[in-house]
Amino acid sequence: MRKSVFIIVFILFQFSLAFSQSRNEIATPKTLQDSTAKYQAIIDSCIKAISINSNDAASYYILGKVKLDINNNQEAILDFSKAIEIDYQDKFSKQYSERIEIDERDERAYFNRGLAKYKLQDMSGAIQDFGNAIKLNEKNDTAYYYMGLAEYSENFGMQKWATAIADYSAAIKINPKYLDAYFARGQTYFDLENYLSAISDFSKTIELDSNNDDAFYSRGLAEYNTNDLKGAINDCSRAIKIDSMDNNAYIIRGNANYELNNYTAAKGDYSKSIEISPRDKSAYYNRGLVNFELKNYSDAIKDYAKSIEIDPYNKKDPNNKDVYYNSGLANYEGLYFSNAVSDFSKAIEIEPNEDLYYYRALANDEIKNYSAAIKDYSKVIELGPKNGDEFYNRGLAKLHFKDLNGAIEDFSKAIEINPKNENAYLERGEANIALNNFLTTIEDCSKVIKINPKLGKAYLMMGFAKYSLNNFKGAIKEYTKAISIGQENEIPYLYRGNVKMKMYNLKGAIRDFSKSIEVNPQYADAYEYRGFAKFNQGNTNEACLDWYKAKELGSLTIEETLNKYCH
């Protein structure tokens, strides 16, 4: 049978763990601090200048810049485009020195129009404008940086990430202290799972800015993904020292502590994360995992329930499968078997697999819903892979329906898959005893003993099979062996005493029954059988004392004997 301590699906949720700078977020130049009235005054002044001279490229440029600052991106693009158009035409009519000034303005116009397009998610247009700005000035490190951001955006998936890295690298070559470029390149390396290069870039970011909590967090996240758990804990701690409200850093530090089995520390981190962000389902889920490991099953169930409450059941979300799955395990270990069945069923609706059916079958076994358990074990067998446990457990369930032949068939299949499954041999042996196939039982017990010579139950069962075949000496030998290997409980003494009584060795029988009582003074059967041995010796008074004691201890079979011989 599978271990009762289940294998937890160890997917530590990181729903909120995006980098501090999202793909589509850009660090735009500092916006003007003037009031709305001043913005309007600048706009009015530019419009007036353009009404006087419709080819005033400078006014169009300034107008576009102001609109970019106030996030009127669509109109900003139109203004920058007009400025570029006028400058292009003027290049053929101006003196050389004047054209230099126009080229510089063109570069700025292309760059700013690129920013506006970026903010409007027109990444192709943004890349084209940043490229034009670079053509006019190959030393424009900022244009390379923003072109990298555009190429890194979700619009292109992973298609342009290598190009983005090249552009960040170009920006860094021009400006070796370009902090944002190192950080952005580190992000891209991280997403490409090139964690060592990401760590190098985040380290450079930290070298340039030792108070950059985002860089410490991001390096910690990369270290976590390289299994440098202590490094991750150290960097996340430094991020938290800089920003004590860094929810993501608590999550990653908690994950690292969890994997290092520092469950108390992990629980503290997840609890702090919940304090900062009470609607973060991942923190509740991960704390549930910790509580499970700490055997705080009720608390684990509450945490999983809170995670589900925040993000209610969604059949399309595979993450919810793991929440219900682990909630089912916590309910199972907490002995809330019906709730476990419910949780496993919800997980199966989302994404069925053999483990979910198997654990639901175990929970159905516990609530004695054996027909449902058999169906689930059968589903496990259908899905595979198989290690024999599903056949073994289905065989046990079939025994409850007295389907002895079906049970034997399943135990045999379990043995075929795992020839050292001693429990399957024993259960098959017991089923064969019920069918009076005693020789087959002896064969199975002999195989068990070869696998595990210290398993007392095999000797007891073989002794019973031999007793049933009237091989009393053989039965005594097996019971004695069970006692000799340390089967120090009341059962083998009772069984051996019963055989001795059958052989009219009453003194030997009484000694064994007395030893059984010595081992377990509350064992009613031993008093009852010792009473019969004494009665057969002619000692009715002492027999009645034993029978009365058996009745006192709960024997349901001795009443008739007492009425007949003890009044």
C-alpha cells in the first residue's frame, strides 16, 4: 500500500512574482512639474506659432513633447511626425550648419515618437522610430535601451529577445554605467532561463546602486532557480531590509526556507506576505504547504480555503488543481475524509490524473464507500503507470463485497508487478483461507517468509492453515516461531494454547492462555479459552471465574456457557 504520508505537489505559487518593471512599462523621462495651466499655456503658444508658420518644425516638436508628458500619446505621434516631415523637406534647402541642428531635432523627434508608440503598444512602430534615432546618432544609448524594451515586450513573445539583449549590450557598451540596461538585460536573460548571466547583470546593477531592492530581489529569484537557496535567502533579506514591504521578496525567501525544511521561518515569511498583501492567494497556498509539513492540518485546510476564496474555482486554471489536491491531502491527514473526496473530485474536474483518482479511492475506503473506491482504483489502472498498489487496494475493497475470487485476482496482479509485495501475498493467503484453499495459503506464507523472515503474521497465518488441515504439530511449530521472533503479543499464545487444548495438552494450553493474559490482561478471549481448559480438567469453579471475567471484559459468546455451568 502506498505511504500514508503523501507526496505533496510542490509547486510554490509565484503569481505575483513579476519583476518590478513589467515588459510594457518604461521609465519615461521626468515629466514636467508645472501645473495643468502651464501645460495648456505651452500648447496654446505652439498652436499660435504654427498658425503663423505652418512649417514651424520646432513648435510641432515641443507640442509633441508636452503631449507625450501628459500621456496624450496619439496626438504626440502626429506632432512628432509633422516635425520630422518638415525637417526632412528643409534638409535640401538649408545650409550645412543648419542641417546639423535639424538632424539633432529629428533624432529627438524620432525617439520621442517611439516612446509615444511604445506606450500605445505599437511596438513595431516604436522599434522603427528608435532605429531611425540611432541611425542619426549611433551613440544614442537611451534609444538602444528603449528599443530593447520594445523587442522584449509581450507583443513578440520570445521572437526578439536575442535582439533585445544585443540592444541592451549596445547601450551598455556606449555607457558602461547604464544601470537600467544591466537590469533589463538581466530580466531577459532570466526569462531565457540563462540564470547565471542574469545574476551577473543583477550583480552589476547592485554594484552601481547598492540600495536597489529590485536588483537584490531579482538576483535572489535567479539564485532560487539555480537552487542556490541560501543565496536567495540572503538577497531577499537584503531587499526586505531596503523595502520592508517587498511582498515578492518574502514569498521567494519563504519558498527557499521551505525547500531547506526551515518550515517555521517559511511560515513567518508567508504570514508577513499575507499581512502586506491580504489578497495574494499564493501566500495562503504556500503557507498551507508549510502547515501540512508541520502537521497543522486544520490550519493548512484554512489556508487552502482562503486561497480558493480569493480565486474561486475555475475549471480552466490548472493552478487551482494543485490547491484542491493539497487541500484534499490535508483533509485526508486531518481525518476529514468526506471533505477530502470533495477536494479530489474538484481537482479531477480540472485536470484528472492517476494520483488524484488514487487518493480519492483511499478517502472513499475510509468512509466505507467501497464501490466508489473500486471505480477509482480501476481508473488508476486504466491511466497507469502501475506499481501494484492500485491492484492491491482494489483487492482489499473487493473483500468487503465478499468478492474473494476478484480480490485474489487483484492480489495476484499486484504480486506479478512487484514479486516482493509481502502484503499482497498475505491478503491472498487470507482470501484463500476463506475459500478453504489452505495449501495455497501455506505456499503464499512461505513466500512471504523468504522475503521477510521476521514477519510474524506470516507464521500465524501458516499456523492457522496447518491447524485447519489437522496438522497440529505443524501449527504449534509456526506459532512458536512467531513467538520466538518477537511477536510479543497475546495472539500467538492464544492460538498455540488452542491447538494444545485440541491435542488434550490442557496444562500446556493453560500456560499459553495465562501467558496471553499476562501480555494483555484485558483480552477476553484468553480468559474464555482458559476457562474451557480448566473445565476440561474438572475445575469448574476456576473455569467459571475465568468465564465471568471474560463476560466482564465484553465477551459476547460466553453467556450461554455461564448459564449452563455456573449457577
